[in-house]
Amino acid sequence: DGGITQSPKYLFRKEGQNVTLSCEQNLNHDAMYWYRQDPGQGLRLIYYSQIVNDFQKGDIAEGYSVSREKKESFPLTVTSAQKNPTAFYLCASSTLAGGTSSTDTQYFGPGTRLTVL
Amino acid sequence: AQSVTQPDIHITVSEGASLELRCNYSYGATPYLFWYVQSPGQGLQLLLKYFSGDTLVQGIKGFEAEFKRSQSSFNLRKPSVHWSDAAEYFCAVGAPEYGNKLVFGAGTILRVKS
């Protein structure tokens, strides 16, 4: 089955720790995205990547880092610099059929809920 | 920059009643428009999308949406709601000059009463 997987489903972090959230897709999509979801605020873009070894900051990148070493994988690290990391994190992917300036449908993974203890 | 407003935070409808969820966007030209649905603790599932052409778009699960340029709206409708439709619904907007980024509304939580 093609799709997007995120792991773990639940993650607990102590203050001062870095944690890494996994996102893998087997849809052969070029672009991948990380969103943060808080109640009543919709989804906010953290980082996105259109090609391997390249990524751009979204609207709320501070305190987060990413890598894109493989087309299929786009892990997100929540660093200790992120002061309020408790949230639901969603990964998405899309084609770039129309090029890097096009808008294509984004498909989402099941999410990871991060809680700071 | 484009923006999206979903004016209703919560909506409650009776099972079998019709449903309309509102979405208004701010963008000078015709944007790309999406509706997604999210069950609690889950990811988002695409219901339907509008890129161009016929302004009435059919989606999955019996949903449809109509793009109205004059009102800058893309409201989601369903003629008869089922209890399983209870979820949170998100409208999203994209535009050519913003590449493949989407802007999401804050969401509308749908409750279905029997």
C-alpha cells in the first residue's frame, strides 16, 4: 500500500531534550512538509522540502530542524530551543507535477502527538 | 499573502439534516481550494479540491463544494449528514505565486446529534 507513515504515534519529551519525529512516504512524491497543529489554530507550516538535500523554512521554523537525505524520508527534530513543543505534528507530501511553482494536492500521514513532561 | 477564514468554530446538526460549512479566502485571483477532514487523533483526508473549470466540485463521502468568485467563498455541503461525519473540517488555499504551500483555516468542528 502506498502512503505516508509517521512514527512514533505518541512521544514524550523531558524539558531540555531534543526529539526526532519520523516521516516516510512511498508515493514517490518530490515534496514533503511538516505542520504543527494546535487546537483552534489550524495547521501551521514548519518546514518543507521540494528536493533531496534542500529544504525551506515555513512560518514557524524556530526551534525545529529537518533533513532530506532521501526522497522518501523527511525527519523533524524538535530541539530544546522550541519553548512550547507540545502539539500534534503532521507530515504531508505532494507531487511537483507542475514544477516547483505549482500547487499540488498534499496527502497527510497519521500524525505524532508530542507531549513535554 | 492569501488567507482563509472559517467563521464557524463549532456546528451541530441533526443526523439526516443538511450541512453547509463556510470558507472564505482572501486572494486577488482564482486560488486553488481544498477541503480536508480530520477525525480525532488522525491525519487529514482530502475530501475534494478545486483547481479550475466547473465551480461545483464533487468529492468523497457525498460532499460537494461550490466556488463562488464574487463572494470569495468555497463552502462545503452535504444534503444528509450521517453520524460518522462528525469530525473537524479544514479549508485550505494555495496560489501559483506561493508555489506548493497551502494556507489552512482554523477548522470547523462538526457535531452530529441523533
